Amino acid sequence: MDSKRRSCGNLDRRSEEPMCELARGVKLFGTIEAHQRDIQSLAFHPAGELLASASRDSTVKLWEVASGKLLRTLQTCQGGALSVAFDPTGQVLATGNGEATLWEVATSNLLAVLHGHGASV
């Protein structure tokens, strides 16, 4: 993956400016606007081809980085997804809130729900 690739967010919906500082020579590649509520977490696939966005709207969306195309939407638990991460192989996506959920990236199949956390994951 390109070491200059970076994700950043903006909670102020009135402004299109990202809330992170971009290094000199780095330009804004695109903006995600498909969630109904704030994006809580972003994660790049290890190969750099996909981006996952987790939102309080109870969805995790998978995006094709090169085109910005929305590929799939995963429905998460009520209250939304607060975190998202790919495993090192890129085959499994983990989402978290009051529980951790594991998804198969290729099919979007639910693999497991890990209960028992006392707080957000």
C-alpha cells in the first residue's frame, strides 16, 4: 500500500474540509458521503484495494479505493459500529461496539459474534 495513503474525517457536516492536516504535496482523493450518521472508524485493506467505514448508523460500508465505488453494506448491531479493522490477511473484517463481530470480506458472511465485553470494543 502507498505509504502516503491516509484517511481522515470531519464531524462538521457544514464543511467539506477534512479534520486532519495533509502533508505537502498530498491531495484529497475523495469524500465518503453514504452514511446516515457520523463515521466512527476507517480501515484500509492490507492490499490497499478496499476501505471500510464504520458508522453510528448501524452499518459498515466497503469501498473500492481506486474508484470510490460502494461495494457492500453490512448491517451491524443497534447503536452502530464504533471500530473496524481488517485482519493481516485481508480475509476477515472485525467490527466493534458492545460486541465484536467478524465478517468474511469476500462474501460479507457473518463468521462470529464475540459477546462478553463490558464496554465498547
